Amino acid sequence: MKTYGIIGFPLTHSFSQKFFTQKFQEEGINDCRYEVYPIGSAAEIKNLIKADPTLEGLNVTIPYKQSVLTYLDDSGKLPPGLSACNCIRIKEGRTIGYNTDVIGFERSLLPLLKEYHTGALVLGNGGAAEAVKFVLKKLQLNYKIVSRKIHDDADLTYGDLAESVIGQNKLIINTTPLGTFPNINECPDIPYRFLTSEHLLYDLVYNPEKTLFLQKGEAFGAMIKNGYEMLELQAEENWRIWNED
């Protein structure tokens, strides 16, 4: 039996476990299972692997996408300049890090982009934002990081989002967990009233299907996209990586 799983905390619900369990059933893959590992710190990954020699791959989610880098045996598969890992292959006891969020985000975003999507606001700057920033750089889209407080990694605070800023940045991406079930009444504090039909709001959150962030954007005519397709795409890429020679 081959074992795969996800590490993070908390893990009250897991897209990945549901996705892979269903995949195994539908495709008749009977020698694999997918488990959930709500570990207290990224350092616990070493003990986790020692405890289960059948473990061959892990997904990494909040809050360990950055801190897990310290515990990888090989980070050479990560795109240069990207300091986040969401996929680990375990081969002969060694951990090899990848980032498949990049593929999932880029492939799900590209069909939605219009010629006027030249500037972007990235809400939040945690591990989930790393893949987003990497893709925006690759696509040569100008972006600004929005945080609650100004610091070295942030360009703007939410209080800085004047009408002109919203008008210049017609792609707005939520990388924070705000609005995730069960906290469905939360959303990033942006001035939604300045949104137009040319704006695209992309939420990495997928549960609920339409977060309050997306609901408010839609109410002002903006295009909206949640993170479900991104998760599906990165999950399939994880599976490919775990099974390559």
C-alpha cells in the first residue's frame, strides 16, 4: 500500500483527501490511500516519514508552505526565487520539494485575462501568495502587495486603496484565508464600491464556492473566480510528480 497525505494546521476539511480518495475509487487504484496529518509544526515531517515507510508523497498547506523548506532534503525542483513548497515527493526516505500551485494558478487564470488586466493587487503575503506573485512576474503583470500594516514585504495597506488604486489594478487576488468556511461572513476590507465590470476578482479560497469577497465583487459587476480549479490542476500535477520515474 502506498500512502499519500497532506500536512497543515488546522485540517478540519481537506480538498486533497476528498479529491484523491475519489480519484482512487473512480480509477480503480486499489493500492493507494490518502491521509490527513494535522501536525503542530513543519519540523514534525521527519518523524511522520519515519513512522510510516509507505508514505510516498505529501501536500503542504497553511501554515507550512514556507517553513517546510528548512526540512527538505532537496529543494532544487522549486522554481528559482520561489520560497514556498506545496508538494513533497518522498523517495528512498528523502524529501524533494515542488510547487504545483504555480501550475494550478497560471492555468486557471490565463483564460480569464483581458488586455486591460495589466495591474494586480495581491491581498495577503503568506505562503499562498508566493505562487501568485511568481506567476504574475512570469506574465509581466505589475502587482502590489496589500497587507494590514506596511512592512518590508507589503506595498499598500487596505487603507491605501483609493479609487485610483482600484482603477489601475483590475485584477484583485485574495490569498488570505478570510471567508473560508465556517467564517463565511468575513472578507478582505477593500472598497468594493470602486469595482467595475472590467475587474476580475480571484479568490484562492474554494469553500464556500462563492465567498463574501466574490459575492461583493459580483454585485458590482466584476468577473469572479474561486480556487477550486486551481486545486484540481495542482492535485493532478502532484499525482504526476509522485508517480514519475
